[in-house]
Amino acid sequence: MKRAVIMGGKGKVGTYLVPMLVEDGFEVSNVSRGDSKPFISHGCWDSVKQVYLDLNDPEFAQKIAALKPDIVVDKICFKEADLSALIAALEGQVEHYLVTGSVWCHAPGSVVPNTEEEDLQPFGEYGIEKLKMTNTLKRRYALAHFPGTIIHPGHIVGPGHPPINPQGNQNPKVFEALIHGEPVTIPNFGMETVHHVHAADVAGVFRAAIRAGGISYGQSFHAVSPGAVTLRGYAREVASWFGKEANLVFKPFDEFKNDVPETDANVTYEHIVRSSNHSMEKAKRLLGFTPGYSSFAAVRESLDWMIRHGMVKS
């Protein structure tokens, strides 16, 4: 039986991926620094070995390699230096190393939806580091055939994970206003886009890459829904779920930011300036993977969970 080590397996993607790996016959070990519970309970966790390690441990990479994994899924790497250290420890020992990137490794698109190889001029530390990770992984494959793959998710949603809302931030009051037909201010003309993805589909891309094996080595893949949504279209869709017509007020961003809390305005800006809109064609072509959730279906499931748990009043 092959061994799969997943770092951060109890998070929003790992909670779907771990059962997939167990179902596919792997002996799974989950690495985390604490004893958290998975977002969604599943009987498979009875057979999953829990390993307690801290990423800040100077011997972290060596301790991962000491687990003798065939497959490593890295959900907790955010820095190129950490990725390089882990590659150095795993090189020549591991069959496949997969790591989480981000669609924020892209700049705003010139032609959309963009592919994994287009618009790679990110801004902001997070996106810049994710692109550095991507380039390092691809370079190690080109130079030494290191079997690495990086998956770039969009805005991950699902039960337990509040989605980016039609304002481009995460304030649940925006959903409440749409549900009750109250006015909602939208930046500019509401034509900027956000690109959600259900956590189960992100897990599905990882699974497809593992199953594909060598085809996915040295490659990056988007993990998003089949289509991005505009803020105005998103708002109208949410309102329609509750029999309402969206009452939208459009304002230039410089005016919009005065109508919302500063933290919300900052988050909105980070999303609308990028207007994420990414292609899933490469994952379909090379991995045979097609997302199971549209953006709206993914958001609806997340919103229903928020309503049931009192985070949004319907």
C-alpha cells in the first residue's frame, strides 16, 4: 500500500481530499501542529494516522521525508524558501509532490479566461510568493525531473467557508441585505469578476493530478469553477434565490469605500483590482477533470450553511 502524507489535511480542501485518498487505497498520514477536527466528519479518519509537526520546526522538511511517503500533498506552504527546503529533503525519494498555489499568481487578465501560463505579473506578497513557488517547482522538474505539481485555487467556498460576496468582500450582512431586498452598494458598474471554487473541486483537481502521475509533473493547474461571475450578476442571482429583485446602488470605488467599513473596502479592492477569471481547459485536457460545481452552486451551498448556523439571517 502506498503512503500519502497530507499537510493540513483537516482544512477546507483536505477534509474532502483525505477521504478520496483513503478511497483510492492510500495509507494516509495527516500532518498538523494541533488536534483540530476536519470540517466534515467522515469514517475514514479512523484509519488516518495523525502526525504532529510545526512548520517552524527547523527540521520540518527532514521529518516529513522520514515518514517515507510516496505522495506528499502540501496544503500549508506559503513561502518559496519552505518549498525549496522540502524539495531538497524529498528529492529522489518521493513519487509525487503536490502543493497549493493561488490564482493570485496572476496579474489582472489581458485576455480572459486566462490560462496557467498567462498574465504572470502578480502584485502583493502573497501572489508573488506563490509565483516563486510555481517557478521553482517547474525549474526543479526541468533540471532534475523532480515530480512536482502545483494547484492554483480560486476563492474557495463550501460548508463552513463564507464566500466572497457580491461586494467583493466577506461581510455576511451583504447577503442579508440581498435576501431582504435592501439596498446594496456595488463598486463601479459591478462588472468586475470573482471566481469561486467549491473545496470539493479543489480536492478533485489534486486527486486527478495524483491519478495522472507523470502527465502532471512540472505542471501548474487552475482549480476554479467553470466560469467567473460579475459582481452585479452575482448579486442578482443571490437575491433571486429568495424571491427578491436585487436593489443595487452603483458607485465609483472612491465613493463606495466611504459607504462600507475600511476593512471591507480593502478586501473589495484586492478582489476587484484582480477580477479573477481563469480557464479550466488545461485540467480538463491533461487530467480529465471537470468541476462539479458552478460558482453559483458552490456559493449557494456555502450560504445555506451560513443561514443554518445563524451567520446570515434569512
